[in-house]
Amino acid sequence: MATRDELGPFQAGDGGLPPYLAGREHEQDLCRAFVSRLRLGRPPPREIVFYGPRGNGKTALLAWLAKETAASPGVDVIRLVPAAIRTETRLVERLLSTSWWQHLTPNEISVYGIKWRPGNDRPPPLDEALAARARKGPLALLLDEAHTLGEEVGCALLNASQQVGRELPFLLVLAGTPELRSRLGAVNATFWNRAERCPVGRLDPEASAAALRRPLEDEHVGIDEDAMTHIVRESQGYPYFVQIWGEAVWRQIRGSDAQRQRIERADAARAQAAFDREKNGYYLERYDELMDRGLLPVARAVADAFEERSLLNDEELETAIARGLGEALRPDTVTAARTALGRLGYVWRPETEPMWEAGIPNLMNYVQQYVPAPDTSPGSAP
Ligand SMILES: Nc1ncnc2c1ncn2[C@@H]1O[C@H](COP(=O)(O)OP(=O)(O)OP(=O)(O)O)[C@@H](O)[C@H]1O
Ligand SMILES: [Mg+2]
């Protein structure tokens, strides 16, 4: 079995807490402020929503928040994914143990404020369960992959959160891909606008460098500036790629000499092949997802439109999609294709401006490499 030293500190892709959570100070400050209010027994100002394309660190943020909150007593944390709470009853059971609500006596009812008939073996409704739990003590409920939330349970949860979180120390934090917005909109018209929304996108170069440097420092390993420059440029601010690079250079120095305490430019050059292999495997998975949905020609046309540009407006994106659809173009297909590309994180729109950007860096180059350009010769569809 590989030792801790052979594996190194980096964590590519397991959705856990990275060794150093870089570049999320704003989100961390916000979470700390909300949790401080809970600790005082006060309701939070509103719910929090983290959203962004895959691999940008939504789960990492939730993992950090859970750890940070659990580090000092006073606020309970429950972490869930929608697959664990397919029905309202399942969610109630996660909030209150079955034995608790099945054996309520009138005295207990008065303690937790739940109006429940003793001996009743049906669970209380979600809003009552949530209120009972938050009266017992402050609670933060962290729901990852929230874009897969079922409609019925989603509706119950968002409504209950709205009611309970206004008066009691209960904080709901959701994380999901950009399609979360339409998913939540379908179950609760006002939730999105009410919540504190935090787009989770790429890291800036300083944060990418810190994500690499800090864990190395903890292991007493230094890194030369030119090696760092190369890695930061190659990882393109994508947190997942930063971790892959970290793993690759770590293996490089430990593979050559267990005592090496410095990463040089040549190490980064030698680690490039390992990084590329991982990266291309990741791209291939995304490619297959696009293929399964018949979106490869559209993805190619969109990639061409992004050539040399980092942002597209609505009209430019739609024109590119229409070109990719070719003969399949019908009035509704452009919208459907745009939604599908957004779901896959191929393109996304951080909320700050009405512009689209690539969700996963350089995936578009990969698509350009393997998918033929749409036919734009005279007589073909637009
Ligand atoms: N701020 C960060 N600093 C350093 N590494 C990070 C950061 N955020 C995430 N990572 C790393 O990037 C990788 C992807 O993160 P994570 O799994 O949290 O992304 P995600 O947005 O939840 O993706 P998905 O939508 O696929 O679930 C992980 O290896 C994680 O450790
Ligand atoms: Mg995740």
C-alpha cells in the first residue's frame, strides 16, 4: 500500500476538502458571518447557494464549511445529497430520529414545540420537524448536488427553510451546477432571488499558486518560481487541474528521490505527461456526455465562436448553436441545446454580467481537435 508520503498532500477529484482551500476568502467570510449568527441563536439573514460548473470546488466549500462549523461547538451540521432524501419523510427522518417522534409524550411536545399526537407513527411534516430541530439548537443543513433535488421534497424544503429560517437559527446551504437556478425556480419562484448567491468559478493566478504552494510548504517542500509559473498557466485556474498537477509533481520528486525537498522546472516538465493523461481522461468523459446527448456538432460550433475570446453574449452564443445544429435547427432546439450545454457545464453564465464563458478550461480545444467543423458551405443550414 502507498504511504502518505508517496501519495502526497493533494486531493484530485474525490470531492473532499483540498489540502488548502485557496481563493475563496469572500465565501468563507460570508459563511463565518452567517454561522456566527446561528451560534448566537439568531436566524441567518438568508440561505446560501453555491453554484458553478463541475470541478470548481462547490463540494470543497461545503466540506470546509462543515469542518469549520464542527470545529467549535454550538451549531449542528447535517450534510446531505438529494439521493439520500428522495421523499419528505426521508428528510424528516434525517432531522429527527424515528424513535424521537414515535415516542413523543405531551411533555416532550411542550419542550420542542411540536404539535404531535403521542403514539402517532407517522412523521411530522418537514416544517415542524425542522422547527423542532432548530429549537433544540442551531442547525446548518448543507445540501450538495442540489440541482438533482426532487420536485416534491425540494418544494417542501425550500418552503420550510423560508419559514423556519426567518425565526430560528437554521441555515440552508445549497450547492449545485448552474442548472440549479432553473431547478430551484421550478419548485419555488422566489428562492433564488432571496438567497445569497455565490458563483464558484476558476481561481485567479495567485490563488492557484497558493493552492499548490501551501500544501507543499506543510510538507517542507519548496517550488521554483518558473515551475510554479508553468503549473499555474497550465492549470488555467481550474481547481481540479491544480490538484492533478500537485499529485503529478509530487510523484515526480518522490519517484526520483525520496529526500528531494524542491520542485524545479524540469520536474514540472517531466510531470506534464502524467498531467495530460489525467486531463485528457477527464475531457473524454465530458466528450462522451456531449456525444450521448447528440451535442458534439453544437459543442464544436460553440468552441469555434469562443476561439480567441473568453466571453460571448446571448446572441453570439445562439448564433453559434444554430450553426452547430445545422439541419436539426428548429425554433425550440437552440434553447434546448443551450440548456443542455449549460447542464453539462460546457458553458455557463456567472451572474454578474449577461455573458457566457467556458465552464471547463480548454475542453473546447479538445472538442475542436476531435469533432469536425460544421458544414457552412452555401446551401447548408445557417
Ligand atoms: N479553492 C480550492 N483550492 C484548491 N483546490 C480546490 C479548491 N476547490 C476545489 N479544489 C479541488 O478541486 C477538485 C474539484 O473540487 P470539487 O469536487 O469540490 O468540485 P465541484 O464543483 O463540487 O465539482 P462537481 O460539480 O463535479 O461536483 C477537488 O480535487 C478539490 O480538492
Ligand atoms: Mg461536487
